[in-house]
Amino acid sequence: MKPLNLVIFGTVLLTGCAIPENDPSFRAEKSPAAAALAGEEPAPGDLHDRVREANEKNTKRLQ
């Protein structure tokens, strides 16, 4: 196997292990731009408040 193929193969294998399948704490809220591209409504509230809430949620998850 070529070294590049080995790196790609290893990356693909590890990608599935990176995020627990049914853990909602790992699901990021979409930014207003991402929501617009997906044809969805952006999350309610100010972007600054949503970022602060997401940071607090991540801090709680990591404790």
C-alpha cells in the first residue's frame, strides 16, 4: 500500500469514531449563513448570545 493511501484509509477509519452517534452535545447549531444555505431559519437570538450559550454547554460537557 502506498503511504498516501494508508493515511487516507486510516483517516476514514478514525472519522467514524470521532463523534458519538447519538450524543446531542456534539451537534453544533448552524450559523445564520449555514442555515440560509440549508434553506432553514436561523436560530433565534443574537449571534453573540448563541456563541456564549454554546461555549457554556461545551464547558459543562467537558467537566
